[in-house]
Amino acid sequence: MSEPNTVDETRPDNEDTGFIDPVSMEEDPAELFAGDTGTLDAEVRRVLVRLLQRRFLSADKYPAQWRTLLENQQLIESRLHDLFVRLVVDHDRGIAYKQQVRSAELDVPILLRDDPYNRAETLVLVHLRTVFQQERVAGEVSARVDIEELEQTVLTYFDPDDTNLARGQQEIRSAVTRLAKEGLMEEETAGRYRITPLVEVVMSTEKLSELSRWLRERTDGPDHGTAAEVAP
């Protein structure tokens, strides 16, 4: 009489069935979340997201992410290029930032918006860029401004017939808030800001000269107090 069919309990189940047991997400180091099909390491992904979220990445402020960027620059560039976005790494200034690719020959969907600076923001930016350039010429490593000094200077470009000083000050404060959010200036102590190297990227020397000359002409003209909008 033959023995009934039995399963060899010494063999693993998957060897008997021909199937491989599924590996849980926690045990798979390549999968960061359920259904993850990405191929970048977690730290590289974080740098990529920061570049997309913020105006720039600073080597001084985020040294670990800066190292990750340099070690994986070609890979990160490739991912940004898939979105028609260019990566610029400025080693001299220690900053990295993105630029929207634009082409007359290719239909490029625009991912990054160009929100122009308004009057107050443009005037504050001109002052920041001027101070930054003066300090660099003087051999200083960094440049700083006080909010009171900044307000007094920028207000001189406003309409002298406008007696609403509080409104002008509020415009300037709002401008400072935006420029600080974009990383062009950082508040070190209450009312005192350090001007970041990004200000040179946003406003070139040529653009600064053009705007400064334009402001002088407007100051002497009938439309004193208005300033051109500048795309960041």
C-alpha cells in the first residue's frame, strides 16, 4: 500500500510552490513609500525637492545638501532637464539655483513663473545690490543693512507729494518680506539683515547701472516716485 502524498516540512514553502514570498516595504531599502518606483536615494530626492521649492540652495546654510548636490549633480540635472528646467551651480558664490528653459524652436511648457517685482521691491533690490557691490569692492566678505537705513534710502525715491509715510513704510516692509522669503536677504537680528550672494544673480551689474541711471532720471522728472517692474 502506497504512502499518502505528504509535504516535506523541511523545505521552505516558496521552494515547494515556486513563488517568492513578498518583501514588506520596511524590508526593502529601495522603496521609500508604498508603490515607490523612484530610483533616487532619499537624500538626493530631498535636494531635488529643495531646488524646486526654494529660490536657491546655499552651501553655507545647507552644507550637507550642498555636498549631496555636488556628488549627484549630473543625476539631479537630468531630472530637472526632464521638466525643462536648467540647474546652475555657482561654486564661487556657493549657491545653486534653477532656470526655466525657454526656446523659440521648441514648445516648452513653463513650470517656473516669473513674478515681476513691484515698485517697492525693485527699489529695495537696487539698494541691496548697491550696498552688496560697495562692500565687495571694499574687501568685505559680507554685506548687511538695517531696516531703518533701508527705509530712509528707498523712501527718497517715492513721490515727495505723498504725505502718507506709513503707507510707504508698509510697502517697503512687504518688499523686505518677499525678498527675505526668496533668500536675497536673511534677518540675523531684529531689523538687521545680511545680503546674500543671490542678489548678484537676480540683478547683474549691467542691470543695476541701468536701473540706477533710470532712477536718477525719474527723480529729476515729473513722474518721480514710480519704478519699473523687474522680473526676478
